[in-house]
Amino acid sequence: MDQDRPLDYSRLLNRLYAAFNRRDLTTLLSALAPDVLWPNGWEGGTVRGHQQVRDYWTRQWAEIDPTVRPVAFDVEDDGRISVTVHQVVRDQAGGVIAEGTVRHVYRFVGDLVVDMEIQG
């Protein structure tokens, strides 16, 4: 992997987390491969492809208000990008349901996310 590549991915991922927090589906989906495999961290399981990811996020945001902020980026031995994030999940009234730190691990092909995994 090119030494500059992790920095490029961290910039891209910072923009994507900001887009997620703004609920900007257009920006988010433009960075995902058409057949992306994405974890359904809210309901369980996974979703595949832009339409399923769009539907998942739309359902999620109608019920809960998650905010996710990256705090550290690392490159895994297999080349995936690991992001330590601080997340706060609120109900629609603003009450905190959950708060904590988790890791999101991304695999890219070129500049597109092809899968993401949530690790405790």
C-alpha cells in the first residue's frame, strides 16, 4: 500500500462521517461500491447494495439519532482501514440511549468502500 494512501482514506472517511452526521445520503452512497456489504448495526445482520443501505439508514434515522465521530485511524495488516469512533445514540426526544467507543473496519477497492465491519 502506498504510504500516502492511508491519509487519503482518513480524509475520505472524515468527510463520510460528517455526511452521516448531516444525514447526507447522496454523499454517503457516492463513496460506496454498488454492491457494498454493510453491517446493520441497529437491527442486526447485513445489507448489500445502495438501495438496501439507503433503506436501512432511512429506517434508522426515523427511529434513532446516532452521531459518530472518528478519533483514530489505523491500517490493519490486511490493508483494511480501522477507525476508532466515539458514538452517541439518542432517541428522537434527545435522550441518550447509548454512548461509547467502537471500531469500524473498512475495505476499499480504489476509492470506494466495498465492505465495513463493526468491532466491539
